[in-house]
Amino acid sequence: MTRIREVRITPIAFPDPPLLNAVGCHEPWALRTIVELETDDGLIGLGETYGDAPHVALLRRVAPELIGVDPFQTGQLRSIVDAMLGVTDAPDLHGLTGGSSPIKTALRVFATFEVACLDLQGQAIGRPVHDLLGGKVRDAVPFSAYLFYKWAGHPDAEPDAFGAALDPAGIVAQARTLIEAHGFQSIKLKGGVFPPDEELDAVRGLRAAFPAMPLRIDPNAAWSVETSRRVAAETQGLLEYLEDPTEGLAGMAAVAQTATMPLATNMCVVAFDHLPEAVERGSVQVILSDHHYWGGLRQSVRLAGICETWGLGVSMHSNSHLGISLAAMTHLGAALPQLSYAADTHTPWQLGLDVVERPLRFVDGAVPVPTGPGLGVTLDRDMLARLHENYVRVGITARDDTGYMRRLQPGFDPARPRW
């Protein structure tokens, strides 16, 4: 019987552009962690997760307890994680994925190992991960062009390949670049950076340039209820959904009372126990799942089923990630009949850099679903070593968009609501 004989946890750092958001700016280096579970018969299952030092420490706390575990026994795996972490809470610094809790912390750790176990299961039986989730309902998973306000480059560095995007013209130009390169069929703008009227001008510019494409904007709760209601009124007929315009279930419910488009979230509904109140209040109409903190792929399938029961739409949230996460998202998206909107992804911002040997590609804005066993991706060990050397060298141990912005703009205040 196949058992886990070794767990390898490798934190990595890779270049990240100066992408702006409501709480600051991406630092020059993004952090991730690559997890490998090797079995006694030589199979290696892969997982990818956050690279913040507190999270890495939790992964390493759990890792020795996985030796000897059957990778098909993910219920046992969950019990091990819960027992090891107990009431430990490790909140993130950037605050863009909602509040933290001991349960959410444990699910973030479990999710990483669960994906790697599903990769092992698929390899062991010669079937792709999506077959383990119920089978695919689509051959390609659509993703959205993810636009950001950004500087031309990080301070004291050369301009990057994308250039600056600090006004509507820059945002439209950025959209053209991403759409021409990857064929995206929908567009998302990360807002909460400039006053709402300026960002509304960008939305109108995108609508004029791409009249048939679904649009969405996400200010990460930077707006008050009053401002959110005004923006919703002024974007009637422009947006397929409005994502996290204001903070909290009560605030979102107040906006939903007058908004004509659905409201989406990855901030105020980030755990199963948030769903009853969200449904009762009518706070949101679309849930942006993220298997990295909802507890893995099977928990995400469960979430989608609950959303279907209550008539909620489903999409997928993205953080800065590499190819193992993209593969996991693609298998999940392939198996979800409820996936009603194109998913988010940061992949284009990495300019082809990846930790897998043959990165998945976008075809007409969608990723063809891998058909090989497991996740269908193989680790590039040379690249893993290089990216780990980056992690050791650059000395960044946690994502801190606000701290980075304050080094550049000392008076920066991310308090919500800003407008």
C-alpha cells in the first residue's frame, strides 16, 4: 500500500511587478511555497501555497506527522492538521482575503497537502485530478484578464515589460496587451487605488474599447456604503458583477438593496459559517472560491454545491501564484458545473516564469484541462532551486503591501473606507 515517506517544503521568491491595490503595492518579490509528498513507491505529489514565514512554519510543524500516511486518506490528513494546529491563528498582513481564524488557518495548511495527495492519487490510478472531483464538465476553464494600476517599474529599477498604467488610457492599453497575448474574453480591474470617479472613467474606457466583454471591478472594500451605491448606480449595464465594494456582510447587504448587478466577494464570505448570514441578509450573489484557504479542492466542490442550493454564482479568486496552483484551479474549474464566471489569475504577470517544466497555456482566454494523471504538471527542479535561492537572498519573509507602500509614500493610509 502506498504511503508517504518524505515531505519536502521549499519556500520560493519570484519577481513581481509593482501592482497597486487598496492596501498598497506588491513588493518586488512574491512569495510561495512548494510542497512535495513522495511515496514509498517513488511517486511525487505537488502542492503550492503561500510563502509567508508564519505559514511555512505551520507547514513544517505538520510535515513530520504525515510520514506513513496513505495519501488516499485525506480525512486522516485533516485530523492530523487539526490536532497539530489546535487554536493557532496565523492571519495574513495584507488583509485582502477577509478575516482570519484558527479554522481558516488550519484549512490553509490542509489545502496544500490535500492537493498534493490528490496529485498522488491521480498518478497512482492513472487518472487526472478532475476525475477524482466528479469528472470534467468542460474541456477548458475560462480566466479573466486581470488588470492593475501599476507603476512603470519598482523604484530604482528599470521599467518592466508592461509599463505604467495610472489612468484610463493606461488601463485600456494594458487590457489590449493581455487580451492580444492570451485571448481573454472578460476583464477584471483591481480598483481601490484612485478616487472612484477616476476608476469609473477606466471602466467606461474599457467598455468603449471592448464593447462585448464582461467587465468587473474590485476595490477591496475601499468604498463606503454610500459611495458603493453611487458607483453601482453609475455602472448599471456596464458590470457583470461588482466585487467587494464595501466592507462586511451588513455593508454589502445595504449596497445589494439598490445595486442592479450581482455583488461578489472573496472578503466577507471566506468560511462556511459565513454563508448562512450572507444568504439571510442577501449580502452577495457571487462567491469567489479559493481552494488555498477554503480547505482544498474537495471543500471547494462542497462550497459550489452550497452556492447552487442558494442560487449563488461561483467564480475563483487569485493571489500571485505559479503553475501548480494554476493546474489545481484548472482541474477544479473543469469539475464544477456551478462555475458561472471566468476565474481570476495572476499568471500573465509572471511573464512565463514558472516552477513547472511545461507551464499550462491560455488558448482564447481559457486553459485546456490537463488529461494526464494527477495534476498533469512536473516540477522543474532547477527552477525550484533558483527560486529558493531568491527566497534566501532577498530576505522578504511575509507579503506586506502596506509596509512597502509606506516606505515609498510615508503618509499612505489603507484604512477602510477611504472614499
